Amino acid sequence: MSNWQEEKAKKNRQALARLTTALPRIFPPVVLSHALGRPFVPPTPRLAIDAYWRAHPLRADRLARALAARGNAPDGWLWQVSPDRKSGLPATFRTPPAPYRERAHARGPGFCCVCGQPVYRFGWHADLWRAGANKNATWHCACVTAWQFWNAPSEQVRLLRRLQARRCGQTGRRLWRTAEVDHRVPLFRVWSEHRHTPWPALLDYWGLPNLQVINRDAHAAKCAAEARDRRATRALRAEVADRS
Ligand SMILES: [Zn+2]
């Protein structure tokens, strides 16, 4: 074994010993088997859970939306954006709407600011330990990964390409290396036309149901068509306003 391999094996033995000592009697088996199969074993249960969700962003996306679907938006909440940072609102419509991240509606420690549901030990979403909500947490580990995925889906382009069997979501042709991640319903249209969709259904526009990988030329054509539509809608609105 090379020095590097010896070093890695030693680190892994130490990490495994730490993990085994810290591991509670009850622990999600899928997370444990994922941790033990890593090239570098995560040394704590919490890191094992983080690593599991980071490796499965689509599962995290599905779970975060399912958790959010257990509740509703707070009474009186409306999806709003504001360039004023002090407002505590998202600066742009590109950020997924998350009422419980807004100061006015935050549920406080023990609740996830993305989905609004209780957070349990190790940032897990179910109380496997019957220990009640974890008052030190304001995010589920799964929701952290989902949030990153919703905000930067392009980082998972390889995963999404595989899911589409490397075919362009728009034309069905083979995907080029330069293919891009696209929101089927563009986010500007979600804001202008679907803004009043009740939360949490709104989140689907950021999740897998609204994502596709398409070739660059198809993407450019789609954007041009969307821009044409927008111009036509504006012209029509102006005409209607002139007549009234
Ligand atoms: Zn959550």
C-alpha cells in the first residue's frame, strides 16, 4: 500500500471508531450503510446523515416537498419579493418561496424553516428516538440539500441527464455536453402567472417536476419564444389599457 492509502485506511479506522461510539441504538439503516460505503467514512451520525442527503439530492427534493405538503402557508402569507434586505423577504422571484424563513412567520427552534415541520435528532425528519423536537435545529438535513438543489439545479446536471437517458427534454435528440438545466415553466412566468398557487404546491416549480435538461440551441429557441410571448402580452395589455 502506498503511504497515501495507508493514511486513508488509518483515517477511516479512526472515523469508524468515532462513528460506532457515537451511534445511537436506533439509526436509519439506509444512512448507516451509505456511510460505511463512503471512501471516507463520516465520523459522526450527523455527518453521516448530511452525506446521505448530499448524495441523494432528488430524494431530498421529493422529501422536502412532501414534508411541506403536511402543512399550509401561515395565515395571511403572500409570496412577495423585495430588493430591501431589511425586509427579510427574498430579493428575487428566483428564490423558492419559503414562508417560514421570513421573520414574520418563523416557527422558531425545533421547526424547519424550509418546510415548516418539526426537526428531530440529527436533523432527521421523523422522531425515531421519541425524543421530541430538536430545539437546536431550524433545518432538516434533507431540506438543506433540497434548498441547495432548488437554488442551483445546474449543479446536478449530470444526475438529471442520466434521469433523461441523455435525451434532450425539448427535442428528444441526444444531449450535447453543453446541455443546460431549464425550468419547463420559467420562473418569471411562475411569478407573473402562477404567483397565487397555494404554498407549498408552489415549490413544485423549483423541484424535479419542473426541471429538464435541454440542448443549448433548444434552450435559446425556448427563451426567444418566451421573450416573444412576453412582448406580445405587454403589447396586448397596452392596447387594452388605451381602449379603456
Ligand atoms: Zn424541512
